Amino acid sequence: DYNEMADRLERGRRSFDKVADKAETARERAARKKAALEKEKERRALFDKHDLDKDGKLSREEVIAFSKSEHGFDVPEAVLSKIMSVLEPVAYERFHPLHQKVAIAKFEAQARVKRAEEEERKRVLAERRQAVQGILDEADALVVSAEDGISKGEAEAKPLSREREMPADEMKQVAASAQTLISKAFEDLKTVHEKLTKVEADCAANPELRDFEKRDVPRLYHRQDRAQRRAEYVADTLERALERAERQARAEIDQKYTESVIAIHKQMAADGKTSEQVFNDVAGDSDSISCEKFAAFVKGVPDFKLAENQTQRLFEHVAEEGADLSKDRFLDIIRLYYKCVKSTVCSEELRIKSKTVRRLDVGEILEALAAPATEEGAGVQRVRCQAWEDNATGWVTICGNQGTPFLVQHGNFLSMGPKKPAAPAKMEESLAPAADAAEEGKSQETDAAPPATEEQPTKTDAEEPAEAAVGDSGDVTPAPVAKESSGADASEEAPDAAAEGGEDKGGAAPAE
């Protein structure tokens, strides 16, 4: 009985479930039908709303109004014609297909707009990428150009960095040529930096360009920085070379100036003219010498060569702020100074055997009053000078006949310093006897000197002039201060000459 009851209960439950399902299905069907009826009612109301002429169908104008009102879409004329060709006359039965076709046309139009926008975006992005790539290509080309220019500049500046001896004008020409290359490289590198900065800004504004910022920009920045350091090194080398060239140019033109003064003095001696007479010859009727007159004058000086580009520079070197040379200035610039580098004596006449003015100490400065002349007896060059210290005037031997220098050229300008204080008269009087005794002792010692041996070759007649003794170096040395007569001069020159020698250990030749 229990099993039968259970079976009956199960069958009843299944029957109930079926009835419940049918009821639910009926309710859903009724709901859908209701919704459909309501939708149909709404659609009918919508149709009636847009059927303005109430003829039971929609005209083209009514279709256009319906599309704009319900879909917010202006139906293109082509699409409208296509729709009307399929649905016309658009009665209520065709109102729903009209609704669908207008919606589809709107979707297609929106899709076309989106596709166009996407294509435009891609086009703009491609153009931007192309523009950025173009900027990077330009920057790369500029870096290559800068590196090439720097390499050429390094090659041209190489002789300058080695401190190789070369004329100042050539140094300036080489440096200027290399400087042009380096300046162009600096400009290229500056432009590269500007272009890379622009690329960075474009990449920051557009994330789709960030790959350039991560890949190409760092690479170019590295090359630009390396080229910049190379260019700066070459520029420093050229700057030092130009400074050295300027110093050398000044030294060269100063050397030319000294050579010109020596040549002018030589010509003055040959012509027997004074400095003032030379000025009058050059200036003519004028009271000053222009650059043109100066150039013509120096070109006519014998034994003096001057390049074309050095004439103007020499004039500017000696002129005052570019002005013409006045008489005082001309007389100043043709002064010639000597410096005593080995103690010697100053004589009254060109002849070595002449009265001595006084002894010259090492370091004394002398102004040349005439061009050097040859002393025929000894065959040495002597020059008439005036000592700056006490204005003592006389003839001084420039160089002995064995090459020992007594005077060296000391430029054309003199820095004035305080004079040495003169010794008191009483002190000079007290020192005079001692000096005389010393001189006599030296004379006796020299007279007692042994004759020359094979190791000490005797001097020739040309090496034994009167009023002079031959020292160790074999140079003719002027005598010390004389007392009164030439005989006394002869007896006192030998010890001084022997004292001034000291090189070849040869025996002193006896004085006349």
C-alpha cells in the first residue's frame, strides 16, 4: 500500500509540475502578447504621428521627418531613394521595416564616420611619426656632418698641438681653417640638441611616439655629447695655438723691427747721415711720416727684407695708436741698445789703441750712436755708444776676433729704472791708489808670463793688435781705463785682457 501511495504521489507531483509549467508558459505568452500589443499600439501611434496627411502611408518628406525625429539622423538622398524603392508605398505594415532600414543606415553612417576618424587618426599619427623620423634623420645627418668636421679640424690642428715650429701667419691660417670647421660643428651640434628637444616634446604629447624617445633619442644624445667634447678639446687647442701665434707674431714683428733698426743704422753710417737727416729725407715737406712713406723707406733699406703683409704690421707696431710717425717718435724708434755681457772698456776712438773712457760692467745698457764699424788693426766690430748710467760716450768692441761676445743687442726700447748712486768723491780718491797698485801688479804679472808652447799656440799679428791682449778665448779685449798717454794704455790693457780670457788656456800674448 505504501509503494502504491508513493507512486500515486509522484505522479500527482509530476502532473502538478506540468500544469505549473503550462501556466507559466501561458502567463509569459500573455505577457509577450500584451507587450507586443502595446508595442504595436505604440508603433501605430508613432506611424499615425508621422503620417501627417493621414493617408495611411508615409511620403518621402514624412520618412525624412521620421528619421530625424526618432533616430536623429538625416537620411542621405541616395539611401532614402534606395529605401523608398523597396518599401514604397510605406504603409503601416512596412513601417517596422522602415524603422529597421533607417536604423541600419544610421549605424552604417556612424561606422563610416568612425572608420574615417580612425583612418584620419592613423594618417595624422603616420605623418607625425614621419615628421619625427625626419627630424631624427636630420639630427643624425648633422651629427655625422659635425663628426666629419671635427675629424678634419683635428687633422688640421694636429701640427699645432705638437708645438711644431712654424711661422705665426701659417699658424693663424691653419688655426683659422680648423676654427671654421669646428665652429660649423658647434652650430650643427647645437641644432641637433634643438631637434632632439623638439622630438622629446612631441613624444611627451603623444604616447604613441614614445618608442622614438626610448630608442633613437638616447642614441643621438650620446653621439652629440661625445662629438661636443671632441669639438671643445679641439677648440681649446686652437685657442692656445692662436694665443701662441699672436705671441709669435709679436715676437716676429719685433725681431723685424730690431733688424730694421740695425739695417737703418748701417745705412746711416754708410751715407754719413744722422737720425734727423734720415727723418727729413723720408718725411719730405711733412712733419710726420705716413704708413705709405714708411713702407717705401723700409723697402729701400739695404740688407733688410720685409714681406708685403708685414709692412703694415711693422708700422702699426712702431706707430702710436695708428697715427703717423712724428719726428720725436721716429727718432725714438730707431734707437738701438746694447747690453754688456762681458766686462770690457769704452775707448774715445775707433782704434783700440786710444784713450779709455771707463770700464763697462756686466749688465750695463748702452745706446748705439752709430752703426758698427770695423777696427782695421784687430779686425773686430766696434760701435760708438752712450752708457745709460752716466752718459759716458765712446767706442766699445761688440765681439772679439775669436767669437767671445762683449755686447749683445738689447732691443729698441728701454725700461727706465733708478740709476745707481754715484760713489762719493772722497771714496774714489781713496780707492784710486789701491786700484793703481793693483793694475801695476797685474801688468808685472802679465809681463812675466811664459812664452807660448806647442800646447799654447802663439797668436798671429791680426790677433795681437796694439793696446790689446789676447785672453784665454783668443778674443781681442779692449784695455782698462788709461792714465794719460797711449804708452800707459798699452801697458795696462794686457792684464785686463788676460783677466777677461778664460776659455782655451792659451798663453797671453805680450802687449805692445
